Amino acid sequence: MNLQQILLRPTITEKGTLLQESGKYTFRIAATANKVQVKEAVEKSFKVTVLDVNITKLRGKRKRYGPRFKKMPDVKKAVVTLKPGDRINLIEGV
């Protein structure tokens, strides 16, 4: 798998912003990506040193549209811990 296909986008949420203070960053990743691939992709994309990668798989919720139900897609998320002193600027101008 290509490194650009592994990291889909950073997740910028209130909880994720609080994690950034301790050197942890969250990303949505491809459904078939594993920890080793995520580590390589972050290190090569942002030129930082990754210490740890934690991956969670979030199940899609069921939404109701009238009498029918539709299942939203599953999401795979990675929390990446960086070496102290390393930073990733996710928002431009910061």
C-alpha cells in the first residue's frame, strides 16, 4: 500500500487537541493499514520520530431514514505518540 493511501486525514477534535499537548496526534487511516505502516507513513510524511501507535476500529452507527435504516461506514483511527520535542503542525498558521 502506498504511504499516501494510509493516512487519510488528521482528526481535529476537542479531545484530539488536548492530546496534542502531550505529544499524541490522531489520524483517520485506511481500513487495511496496520501499526507498522502507520508508523512509517507518519515518520516519512512529517519527518518526526514515532514512539507508539494505537489503533481503534469504530463501528458505523445505524441511521434511520423514515422506515428504513442505513448503516454508516466503519472508521479506523490511529493515535500516534511522538518523541518529546517533535511536533506536527496540523493547522496552518499555528
